[in-house]
Amino acid sequence: MGRGIFITGTDTGVGKTVVACGLAALLRESGHKVGVMKPAETGCEEKGGQLFPQDAFYLKEASGCSEPLEKICPYRLRDPLTPSMAAEREGVKIDISLLEKIYGEISSTHDITLVEGAGGLLAPILPSFTYADLARLLKLPLLVVAPNRLGIINHLLLTLEHASCRGLQVLGYVSNRLSSEPSLAADTNREALLSLTAVPCLGEIPYIEDLDAKRSSLGDAFGDGFDLRPLGAVLPRR
């Protein structure tokens, strides 16, 4: 298998796709051949009579990955639930060995492959198999996305603690602003976290109101505030 990064979050709705797309665009513009994968996407709406994985589509577009969308996102599910529950309700059996095979195929033809999870590390893909298990199976280090708001400290530290307990390497975390409203917590969170964890902050992403409108300029937006140096161990040398 080639090199890869597993992008997880402290919760659902924290901006994993925004960060994954921004990183993919930045790496692409830096000359890397970027692969992407979204093993399962829930909450998919119908387009043309089929469930359409919007997040996976954004990842494909930002990265320039030529793999078909059906391969980038093998499981597309209707209900906005954890993959295990959404799959059960639709009578779908998620095959972990298939996910492992597809990741191997994508990563073998790309310099770096970004795999985006759903929810957080403990979100189940199968009733007894979580995204933490998948990251460990694929031997992928983590990039953790956390919402820059009140509560980030506890949620981020819990995620980092679980990753450590599972023997997962964490490359760093990204603090993502989810609102344009002034916030004292958002302004002071990074300083507070400096004394609580040695895991580096790779960047503070400003509020992005409309990902669809900003897709073409995500690389520029991330280039200003994203530190790629902690990713050096997994990025191929240019």
C-alpha cells in the first residue's frame, strides 16, 4: 500500500470534508498525485435515481483523483446515521475486506491518499468495528479535525487519548471555525491547548460559509494557514 492519512473528527459536522478538500487541493497544487477515499457516506440524497455522495464528490474534485466516484465511496447510504445503523436499515452489508482492497488499489497509484471517516473515531462501520479499527487496519496516521468553539478542549483531548490507547499515530489536529460570530473561546483555544497536549496544531481554518462556492480557491485558503511540516513523515519527497 502507498502512503495515506486518515482524517477523522471529534464529532460529526465539524468540517472534516472542508479540511480534507483543502488539504487535497493544497497537496495537488504542490505537485503530489492525490488519491481520496470516503469508505461510507450516509445522508445521501438521490440524483438521477441513485444515491449521490456529495462529500466524496467534493473530495474527488479537490484532489483531481481520476478514480470513479463509486470506487472512492463504495457505500452510499440514505439515512443520516452512523454507517452501521444506516446500512442495517437498508439491508446493506459493509465488507471491511473490500474497503481494505479498494484503499490498497487507490493508494498504490497515488503519492498520498486521504481517507475521510464519518463522525469520530468511535463511530461504528459495523456493530463491533469502528473507524479507529479501520485506521488501524489500514495502518494510517490520523489528522484530527476539531471545531474551534467552546468545548473543543474536552472533545479533542478525548479523541487524542483514545487514539493513543489504540496505538494510532496522530500527525496533528486542525482547528476549524464553524461560525463567523465573534467568540472568545475560539480566540483562546489554541493557547489553552498548548499546555494540554504535545500534538501539534497544523492550522486554524477560518469560517468557510459555502464550500461549494469556495471549491476552486481552497488550496489558496489553506496555504496561508496550514503547516505541512508535521506531515513530512508521510508525504513523498519532491
